[in-house]
Amino acid sequence: MRYIQKGDAPKFFEDWKQNFKNTYGKEPSYNDLKGEEYHKLKTHIIDEQFGLCCYCCKRVEAYNSHIEHFRPQSRYPEHDLLYSNMLVSCNGYKDKNENCGHKKNNWYSEYYTVSPVDNNCESYFVYTLDGHIKPNHQDSRAQETIKNLDLDSYLLKRARETAIYISGIFDEDIDKNNKRKELITLYTTPKDCKLYSFCIAITYCLSSY
């Protein structure tokens, strides 16, 4: 999980909500957000997240992702168009729904769910060189979040392991000529407003092993 700095709601989104109210005489709901407006908003959130899933940090595009309500719509309907509650999640690794937003479904706990918009969220987790994600110091919030979002699923673990391996961390010259530092810079610096898949796991391993 990587910290997401949420900005203010984009003007086009606030304008759409106001125009809907003016036209239909009522506040819109999430089900009214369709077509061009939906895709425009999702693209905006993807860019805000530097192209990464809000939970696993897999690279996402419009076609393999969905708008995720951190506080579930079924339990918090008053938050269904609250921009601060809207993230973009992948549809599961290889779109199999086995992890992240679809796996999370309606699970949410004020105490046990680690939020990607919590600026300390990265500190709850550690990563191993073979791709596992684990709770830092057996933290119960991290344990529940990993379990309920299946962030250590087989496919995610294998994908993280591959990304860590090809990062260069196992190169014989990793600790020569500032190579490790350069790789950390590479994986923490957006290029064309995008970050590499699983960059947070890669940089953790580069900094820790």
C-alpha cells in the first residue's frame, strides 16, 4: 500500500453534481454517475494515484479498474459521491477478483482497515524479497487489512517477487557507484505521471536488504 494524497474534488465533478441537481431537483447518487462523467472521474483519480491500484500498487488503466468506495456504499450511502471516499482499485490481479476492492467488498472497520489516504499507511506493512507482504510488528490493523483484501494472494505475491527480482536488487554491483540509491530514486519518481507497479515493495526491499 502506498500513501495517496487526495486533492480537492475536481471542478468538473462538482459542476456535474450541481447541474444534476438543477436539472432533476434532487441530489445525485453514485448510480447517476455514468458514461463520460464516470470515465472522466476515474481517469482523474488514476492520475492522482500515479497509475497504481490504491491497495496493491499494481499498475492500473481505465479498462482493468473500478472506482472504489473506501467506506462501502451499502453502509455509508451518504458518502457515495464524497470525493475523499473515492479511490481506484484494480479488478484483482489478472482481473480475477481475488484481491483488493472486489475482495474487500463491504468489509470496513474504523479501527482495523488501513486507509491508503492515511499518511502513515506505508509503515503498517513490510515486504520480503520473495514477494510477501506482512504486518509490521504483527500490527493487528495490517493483519486484518491483508486478510480481508487478500493482499498476499498467490498471484500478487508472485507478481511482486518478479518485480523485485527485475528491479536490479540482486545485481552483483548493487552497492557500487550509488546504484542502490539511483534505483530507489527511479522507483519513487513518477515518469509521465506514472509509477512502476509494486514500487512500494521494491523500494522497501532496496532500503531494507
